[in-house]
Amino acid sequence: MRFAHLTPDASSVPELFIEWGERFVPVRELGEPFETLQDLIEAGPEALERLSSAAAALPAGAGIDASDASYAPAVLNPPVVLAVGLNYDEHASELALDNDSGPVLFTLFPNSLNGHNGTVELPTRLSEEVDYEGELGVIIGRAAKNVTPEEALDYVFGYTAINDITARNIQFSEPQWSRCKSFDGFTPIGPVVVTADEIPDPQALHIATDVDGMRVQDSTTEFMIRTVAELISSISQSLTILPGTVISTGSPGGAGRSRKPPLYLVEGTEVTVTIEKIGAVTTHCVQI
């Protein structure tokens, strides 16, 4: 199943929809009261099963076309967004950073969440080195504590695509990475969340990033240093990963900082992160 938060018109607030065929149906029209994906996750697997059964009975043509609505972030109100740095050797090498000590973990602030086809404002007063990073996002479905790698994927609700936008000059001037990646709108996420049953192997997904139509990242999740299962297991040893938590699993090589000359985001830049079986999340850049 595939879920999105859509805003049907300018006067409405984001609402949870299920993608059905080529169209989207409000979850409330399926007899369930869930306003957000977080509500659905917290309701447990039985709620997901009820939704699946109700959706199967939908008539052809039910719902709305995506072009009739705006996308909000595919995950609206997670307990936290945990980001993993340096999880691909090529990316660690191109940034000349060490990734031998274990997962590099930091948080992204909720104001950074952005939706598909959204606009990100480039804070040029503070940074003219704003970069892209295409990443696989993992959404946790139930509380995970001290889980093993072998059982870790059983705790996954679903997957999404993330662009982990980064102000590089700030990243390299501070000992922590949360601020440089948490400017307003710096975490486009979507367009949808795909449930885990549709992606049995998260290490077999093509991941690509295009900047103004030029392919700048082209890899697969098989090249992660630590797999999704290993990341969940490792993180869960020190904290309880709450249901709805998003884990952004790291970026492959090809970041703008490493290119010659560097390729940073500027006024009018369009960035699209595409992940196999999930879809593409596009961001439009404006200068402030």
C-alpha cells in the first residue's frame, strides 16, 4: 500500500490519502478516522489490514487525481527524524570524513520537513554552499528496543525517498550536523510512503538524484556500509525507536561539494531524488 498527505485545495489542511491505481482516496472515506500517517501507525497492524480490505472494494475511478492536490510531507509529524551520515564509502571519501567508528547519527528538526514539488528557500545570507543528498527513508512501525539485525525489518512500517539538503559551509564549521541540515524545508520527503510488504529487500533499490535534468547520483542501496536492518538494530541498542520514527539512511556518492567545479543549489534549481519502487520527490529552489 502507498500513502501520501495531500492538500486538496488552498483552504484545506493536509490529509492522509491512500494511493489506489492512478488516483488517491482519503482514508476517512474508507471508514477510518486517521488524519495522519502517524495516527495510522500508532493504531497498529490491524488498522492497516482494515484499510487494505476497504480499499480492495473501491469502485473504479474513486478518489482524486494527484494533479488536483498539493503534496505535503509524506510523513507529517514523526516523533523524530534520525539521520545517518557517511553510510556509503564513496560519499564518506568525497567529503574526506571518517566513517569507521560506527553509525554517525543526528536529528533533523520538524520545520525542515517538505513535500514533493515543494519549494526550498536557500538561505544565501548564511550559506552559498547548499547541497543535495538522495537517501532512502525508513519509517518504523512499532517500538524497537534491543532488536537483532535478523528481526529488525519486522519493525519497519514502510519506506520513502528523502533529499537531505545540507548547508556544507555550516556542516564543516560546527561539531554537530543538525543545524546545517534543518533549515526550513531542507528535508523533502515523499512523494509517498510505501508499506514494507511491497519492498521485501531494502538493499536492492536503485537510487538516483537529478539536478536540472543532469544525473548526479546513480547507485543502489546494496552499497550501504550498514544495512537498514543493521542500522535499526544498532540504534535500538541505546534507545527505544518509537513508532513513526523516520530514519534517513545516508547518501551515496556524487554530492555537489565533490564535483569540479562544485555544484551547489541556486535560484531556479530543480532537484529530483528517485528511488526504485517508491517514486520521485522533486524540490524547487528559490533564493532569499
